[in-house]
Amino acid sequence: MKKYRALIIDDEKNVRDVLELLLIQYCDNVEVVAIAQSAAEGREFLKTHHIDFIFLDISMPKEDGFTFLTTIPKEDYSIIFVTAFEEYALKALKASAIDYLLKPINPLELCEAVSKAVHHHELRQSHDQEKINYRQSLENLNENINLGFKPITRITVAEQFGFQLVNTSDIMYLEADSNYTILHLSGLKKIVATRTMGDFEKILDPFSFFRIHKSIIININHLKAYSSYQGNFVELNDGTSLNISRRRLNDFREAIKHFTISID
């Protein structure tokens, strides 16, 4: 079994200790080779040692996790954030393909994060483009954190064999497909994402994206027309016609009131 060398960087001793114990107990493919209590200490260790995974606290005194990442070749490592962040910051984390753990650390979530990190780590070893995508995703995450409560405009979409960065304005509609989601983009491009449509609904701007059906969310900015002839349908800018469920119709009418389109 391949072993992945890990570095823990966190200013809280109890978090460092608990994380090390949980990794020993539940993740036998991860070897903790060093523990640092500050970004500066972690950076010095990286200068002389080979590391695969970095478990990184976001909020640390003097130098936080994001500032630390600007000082290292971040695409060379698999970053797993360990954070107590909530609300808008958590939304930004969910909008990325970067793995994260919330304090206090749950063993099941730790195993899932490590499993995903291993998968993406191996992809980056054989695909240079995935390294570039990973670096851009980390940079985009930092930008989304700085947005505060403003809508996120760029997300990282995980696929079976990597991930892509997507401008939310390019998403025409989302279609549920079991535990996957098909993103239909402008220009007739499609991406099959390895996460549920409910996950996307929590990330995307609720004033622009609306669920018209249990399996369809549309970007209202791409809405061309609405028709109630022989059913209730929306037509998007590319000519796509989609059914609106009866239970969502009144909410749909309310959602588009601020758009300059007549539905009467």
C-alpha cells in the first residue's frame, strides 16, 4: 500500500494532537511526518522534506493559511483545510474542489477527505493540466473567501477524472442525474459533476438560479421566454425548452418579477 507523507500546520495544540491520532487510527495510508504550530514553521520544514499532504488551518495568528499558500508551490501538494469557518466562508469552500474539515474533526469526514485527496493527488501526478487547474482552484477559493456575502461567480466543478473552473454566468441550467449533476453551459458544452444538484443549490446565487423542477435548476439570466400553452415551460436563450412543475410555478413567477419579462 502506498503511503502519503503528511504535514499538519495548526496553531491549536489540541487540534494538532487529535488530528494526528485520528489519522493513525483511521487512515493507514497517511503517515504524519511533521507537525508545525505556525505557517513559518511549516514552510521551513517543506524546504528540506518531501510532503504529499498538508493539513492546513486557515485562521492562524501572524500568517493565515491563504497567505501561507502564496509562498509555496501549492500545486505540488494536496491541501486539506482544517477550519472553524462558517457561513459565507464555508460556501466558498464548498464552491471549490479543495478538501476541507470542520472543527471538531469527524473521523468519517476525515476518511472521505483523505480518499478524495488521494484520488486528485494521483491525477495530478500524471496530468500536468490538473496541476494548473488545482492551483487556479486554490487561487479562486481565496478570491471567493474575500467576496464575503457577495454571490460567488466562479466555481470548481469536480469530474470523474479531475475538475474544471467554471464561471457561474456560463451555466444555463443544471440537471440532476442520480448522485451526479449535468451542467449545461453556453456554447452547448456539458460537464458531468460528481456531486448532487442540492450541493450546487447551496453554492449558487439564489437570485440568479432557480429550481423549476425537482431535477432542473435554471440560470434566470439565460431565460428567454415562459409559456403556459399546453403546460408550463421556460425557453432558454439557446432554444432549450424545460418543464416547470406545478408546485414550483408560483415561486417561479415571484423569482422573475425583477427581470424585464412579462409572464402574464
